[in-house]
Amino acid sequence: MDSQQLYCQTHVTSQPTDPDTGQHKEKCDSLGMAEWNEPALSTESSTSSMLPHAILCLQKRSYLTALNITESANILDKYGTVDTRKVRQVLREKAFENWSQKKHKGKGVLLYQQYTPANKWIRNHKGLSCSEWREAIKMNANVSAVRSVPGRSSGSNLCRRCDREVETLAHVLGACPHGELLRNTRHHTVRSILATALRNKGYSVYEEVHGISSEGSNRRIDINSFKPPSLEGYIIDPTVRFESHEHQPEEVHEEKRNIYEPFISFYKDKYHLESIGITGLMIGARGTIPRTASHVARLRDGRWTQTVTLWDPRIGKRSRGRPRRRRADLFSERVGSHWSSRARSREDWKKPKKTSEQRLKPVRQKQANNIQQCRM
């Protein structure tokens, strides 16, 4: 099949009409692939004007073939031509699929697509220094500089802090005793965010409640909540885990349900409830939010975003040099130190920050008037 035949089969868009008979004629007839009933309608000028367009379309088809993209991938617009935006979307999906299939670098990356608003910091990294943003990107791809990565350590691959387990990113973020204080702070912060959000919705919330199981064992639950006058309660246990596979949130939920089921009868009697549901809420250690926890990020009480904006996770003695910037510092530069009060009003927030010269102008004018009155 030559180029003209391929063009005619793939790009029949407009069909000229015979003014005498009213019958439609295909574009391919003007290229010599068929004969018009009216030879006067087929001219050399029309053929020469359509050939460059046909060649361009054939080039696009060759590019799609090289990229292993077929027309069945829904990449054509309503006119039958290739839509480059849809092509880019198909390429992004193929690249993400190839990434998720990698044994080491693609570990747990399928959870990133369950709640995509949590990934906005990759493009807009305000509040993060260049080094922090770079290290976060490395953690997303599981290529951080830990000893388990081949070529990173010439000696032992055990953790350089505890010397107990292999130094993987999962060990550093979730198991190493050296970071236990930071992990506890992270867990308590997430629990406080959930508890505050539930209270703002009218729930009665109790945190770190002691309970006794039917077998006699003791345990504290993170959150026990119910909404009066309803007699249905909820046990919520947020857990921060390193992302490993797509079905991990369901496994965490099942794990927590098996742990807290023996305590249901105790909390029913304590709070006079008829039924209690159990929710094991997994939050990814690399910032992912699964579908089971995505409703928390959409709560409109502002507590989630406020805590992320104002919380400074650095604990202990600060290193030498200029202190690193926080996210709140960007707002202070934009609208001043009282940015949290101005943010409550949309009109005040949109107003530009006054410079020092603009702020001092009325003061200087008043001083000049006073001096002039004294001279008079």
C-alpha cells in the first residue's frame, strides 16, 4: 500500500458534493485513487495542496508506530486527527506502568495514583529547600542513599545507626531505633489531625483510651468516636507504613480489625453503644494517601493543611548556618507576619503587601505637618 492509499483510508474527513447530483465525493478521488463523475472537480491544484498534509499525517503515524501507540488508544480528536495531549497522557500512563513493574524502584508506587492531590508537592515545592525536595524525590523512587543500594557501601550493608538490620529505606523510616522519637511524633500528629476533624464534624472523640479484651489483655486504642444521639461508634487506628504493594491498605485494615475485635464488648459497655466499627487507616511513609484515607484530606475544617503548613518536624539541636525556611515563612514574606489573620478574608489576601516606603509615608507626612505648624 502506497502513501496515497494509506492517507485515503485514514483521513477521509470532508466529502465534497456534486452540485448536479448531490452525491458526496471522497477526498481520495482528488488524489487519483478513483475517478470523479465530474472530471472538472479534480484539478492539479487541489491535489498539490493536499499532498503536504497527507505527508504530515503519514509522519505522525510513523511516530506513533515508533512509540508503540495504536489508534485504539483513543488519541484521535473529533476531526479524526491525532491529539498530542492525548498522546502525552498515554505516554505518561505507559511510563508509570513500566515504573510500577520495577522490582526495587517501583515498590509501592501504585499507591500514588489512588489520591493524586497528595502528589502536588512534586511540581510546586514551596516551603521545601532544594535539598529536601531532591531527597523526597529520591525516596519516592526508592533510590535514597542507603547501604542496601548496590554500590553505596564497600563494607557491611547493616544500618549505620543500630547495626541490627539491613539499611533499607523502609528500615530507616519505620523500624530504626534512632528515629523512634520522630516516628512517634509523626503518628501523634496524624492522630491529632483526625481527632480534631471528627470533633469539628460533631463527633465525641476520645484519644488513647484504655481497654480490656475478652481474653484479659490490655491495650490502648488511638481514637474512639461516636456522634450523639447515634449508638454507633468507630474505632480508628491510623498507622504510618512504608508503601510496599497495592493491596497494603486492605491488609492493614484487616490486621487492625483482628486486633481490636476482642475489645468491642468492653467499649460497648463503657460508652453504651449498640455497635462499633473498626477502621485500620494506613498513611504512606512517603506521603501517599490511599483511598481509605482520602476523605480525611478533603475535610474542610482546615486542620490538615494548617498542621502541614505550620508543623516543624526538626527536633533537637539545630546545625550551624542559616536556619532552613519553613512554609509559613513564604506567607510572611508575601503578606506580613499577620498572614493567618489576613487569610480569613479573600479580599485582604489578594491585596499586595505594602513596602516600607508605603507604610512610612503617612507617618512622615504627619511629621512634616507638625513641623510646619510649629514654624507658623
